[in-house]
Amino acid sequence: MQISVTTDYAIRIIVFLDVEGKGTARTADEISKAMYIPKGYLAKILKKLKNGNLIDSVIGQKGGYYLVKDKKEITLLQIMENIEKTMFINRCLEPDEYCNRAAAHSCQIRRYYQEVQEEIREKYFNISIEELIHRYPDSGLGLLCDADGEFAEG
């Protein structure tokens, strides 16, 4: 299982928008430059985040995108669910419980997958953006820095 580049960008966008605090707008151009995300690709991600009610936008001279929730109210899971088609580790865990053997309810392997899925969901994906930022502070070479370790403009 691997998180897509799109989801990784979405998480980084949410963290970036939090730098100035909830409600502070950043333009798509600022986000694109600071996060090194091509503008066309960024537009698609911003649309998904907006449709998921994680961000909103304002039009005008002081316009841009901003968080609609506080960072303690946004989890990695919420972001991922707005970007990824599925977050299940196996097809049989999808809501339709598809199993080519029609054994979804009696399969011991599926029960194991359910345990693993729940552990992943609880331990890794339910972390809030606030907790993520506090638990893993930027060391000066991370999210808001360029390849030379200088703070990116934005």
C-alpha cells in the first residue's frame, strides 16, 4: 500500500495553508511555487479539497485558498478520503464486500485484513494535522523549505 503523490501533495497543501493560520488565504500561485506543484495539477487537488469542505476560496485581490477548519479538526484520513479512490488494503474490504469465492463473511484472511485495516486507520490515519505538526516539527529541510534548505517564498 502506498499513498499517491496527489494525496501527499494534498496533505502538504493543508499544512502549508495552516502556516498563516485558519482563514488566511494563499493564492494558487503561492501554493504552487512553495510546494513545487504544477499549477494544473494543483488546481485538481484544490478542487477535491474544496469539495471535501477542508478548504474554501475567495475571489479578488486578497483572494486565495484557506482552511475552513482548525488544524486540530483535520485528520490525515479526511484528506486521504477526499483524494484517494479507496483507502482499503484489499478489495474484499470495500463496502460491496466483493470476493471471487463469495466467502467474504467466512474468510479467515479477510478477518485478518479487517484487523490490519482498523489498525492502520486508528494508528496512522486518524492523526490530526495539529498533532502531526507538533509530533514532527520541521527541521529546516522539510515542507516549507526548498532543496537548499532555504524557506520557500509564499
